[in-house]
Amino acid sequence: MPVKGVPKKPPSRGKRSITARFSKRGRSSSRVLDLVLDAASKEIQLGKIGRLLKEGCGPKEIHEKLVDEHGINAYTFHTVVYYRRKQLAKMRGEYKRRRGRPPRMSVSEKIRKLREGGTRVSVKKTSKLIREPLTTTYRHFLRLGGKYTSIWRKPHKLTSVNKNARIEAAKKMLEILSAKRNHPIVITGDESWIYLSNIGRCEWVLPGETPTDAVKIGIASKKVMLLVFFSSSGIQHAEFLPQGSTVTADYFCGVLERLVDALPHQASETIWLHIDNARPHRARKTASKLKELGLTATPHPAYSPDLAPCDFWLFGRIKGSLEGREFQSLSELETAILSELAAIPKGEFVRVYNRWVCLLEQCLTNGGAYVV
């Protein structure tokens, strides 16, 4: 009899019987019997594989003997090969029993390991590489603080000579822009193609709608070239290249004459003109025309669209406003472009010039490298 005050001995947790392993609530006795017989047959076959292996029998011979004795319940040939390999490893002392499920690396750890190896791809490609569901991979990217950004492709691989040229040009431009408040005597300009069709690359489609189909833009696509000049006070001159013409030194000299005519007044101070290094802009004829008109060209380093306001602001703003629109004629497109130019607030030009100064300062700080 149990003594009072002494706890009962806990039930033994030793190896359960083969019948107890398959006894579950709601399972019929015949089903339990079938499972027990099947498990016993497998245990018997494992023992026979070990004995036949010691006798020197090969896998094919072992499989044939098991089929003769157990019929349809016999192990398949591949199963015999697997257990034979395990028995051989045990006999040689090479077999190590697996203890439970191996540790599983978390999704976040897989992503970090993949990124540390230098693989920086999309979430969809990452999910395939780490063999995890797409939604799970996306969720763990957000938990790690990841965000979707576009890849900024540099215009050129800058050498030390290019960086030194950018530094020198930035210093001179900062002196010019800092000479007077709001920079009223510095005019910048450039030209760019704008296409008749401005359908974007992607779009949202609701149920029942069909995706937009558009012709691929190529060299022969209809377009107009915009030549525009502006200062911190607004647009000074804008025109379009006639169809079938090209921008040459002669044509650009005519543009400069029309620009000077469009200026409100001739200031007593030097009027600086900022243009890039295209051939028509730096030709000898253009240089003499600038001197004749009283304009002085500012320095601009090669491969530097990040330091040109037309490239880092104006053309992107116009093309972004026209995105998703398709025009029927070139005259309609030109009218829309002029309307977009006229709609730019005056204060935005001052902010762009202030940003231009900040970018030039960042260029000096970065040692001449590109700035974003």
C-alpha cells in the first residue's frame, strides 16, 4: 500500500509496445492489427537484410529472397539498396544516427547570407534561390527594413582625370553662382527629343480591362527636339528644331541670337551661359558668336548630367508630365510642351538653382564622384 505523504511513482516512460504505438482513439482493432503486422514485417525484413548481407548476398539477391517470402509486402529494390548501405556503414563503424530534425535556417538568415555573398536580385528571384514562398520572402524583406529602389546607372565610369575635372568645374561654377543672390545672370540650356507617344512601360489593370498595346519607340518614331534656356527667374527662350534638320554650329548660333533677343534687358554685368560639351556647343564658330553677343560660357565637365539642371530636373519634369499621353500630331505635342513650360511656378526655378549649388558642393565633398 502506498504510504501517506509520499508521492506516487510516475509511470514508466520506457519503450512502448508495437501494439500501443498504433492504438489510437477511434481506430478499429482490425486496422490496428494490420498496422502491427506491417510494422512487424518491416522489422523482420530489416533483420533479414542484415543477415543476408553478412552471408555476402548482393542487393538484387536480397530483394529476390524478400519477394519470395513476403510477396507484395516486400521492400522495393531501392529500399533494399538504401538499408543495405546503412547496414554496411554500421558494420564499418561509419554510421551516425540522426538525432531529430536538423536545425533549419530562418528566412531572414537565408536572405542575409545571400546578400553577403554579393547576390542582389529581386524578391521574386530571391525566393527562388532560397526556396521559400514569394509572400514569405517579401514579408521578411520588409522586416529587415528593405525597400524597393530603382538602380541608378552611372553615365560613365569616372577616372581620376574626370573626377579632377569635375572638381575644378564645380569650384568655378560655385564662384559664379554665389556672385549674386538668386543667380539672375546665369542662364542654362540644352536640347532633348520628346516623342509623340508617351505611353509608360507599366500600368495598373482592373478586372475586365485589357492592357494597353503600344508600338515600340525606335529611331524612326515621330518626335520633336526641344531647345530650351532658363534662369532662376523663369524660361528665357524655347523653340523646336525644324523637321529634317540637325543641330549644327550654324543652327546653334542662330538659336543664341534668338535667345539674346528674348532677354528682357542687357545687364551691365557678364551674362553667363551654361551648356554641355556637345560639338555644336563648343565649336569655334559658337565661341566667336558667344563673344559677339556678350555671353560667357561657363565650364562644364564631361560625363556630368548630374550637374546640369536640364538633365537632373527640367527634361524629366516635362516628360513625366506627358507620360501616358499620346498625341495625334507634332503641332499638338509642341503646344502641350509649351503649356507645361508655362505652368512651372517661378519659385521652382529658384529652388532648382539652390539645389544646383548643393549638388556642386556635394561633388566637391565626394571627391568628384557622381551625386544623386
